[in-house]
Amino acid sequence: MNKGIPYFLMILAALVLLVQNHQDVSVGDMIFSSLGLDPWIGSPTPGSTRYHLPVIAGLALLVAGIFGTVRLYRAKYPRILSWILLACIAVIYAFPLITRAIGSL
């Protein structure tokens, strides 16, 4: 089995949790809501801190996946970090445009 597959899956899962559709709704929010979980934790009283679980999980997965991939492939592909970052930015930017195009069909 290829050692890089788990890291790639971590990056993919992170992007799924972090992207927003064309209605500015996070896909992570939709996943958590469909599982019956509130994506926000903490006290809803004014002035108190609340945490957004899909973003916390997505950022943790993204950092771990990028770190593992770069550590594994940097010797063979020295510019792997820049390519991963560019790909992540492209996916986050393009996903709302794609969902808008699909939604208008």
C-alpha cells in the first residue's frame, strides 16, 4: 500500500469540511446537521465563545495531511508544498462556482 494515501485522504476530508457551496453554507455544517449534531459548541449567550467544529476538524486534518505529504514526498518533489497549497486554494475557490453552475441546471 502506498504510504501517501492516508495523507491525501486527510487533505481531501479537510477540504470537504472546509468548502462552502454557492449559498455560503459550509459542507461541514451540512454533514454535521445531517448526522444530527450541532456544528457549533459553546454557550449561545452573548459575549461567550463558541467553536465551529467542522472548521476545527478541517484545519486539523488539513495541517496533518499537508505535513505528512510534504514530509513523505519532499525528497522526490521539492516543490510539493507549493503545489498542495495552490491546489487547496483552487478547490476552495472553485467549489462555490461549480455548485452554482450545477444548481442552475
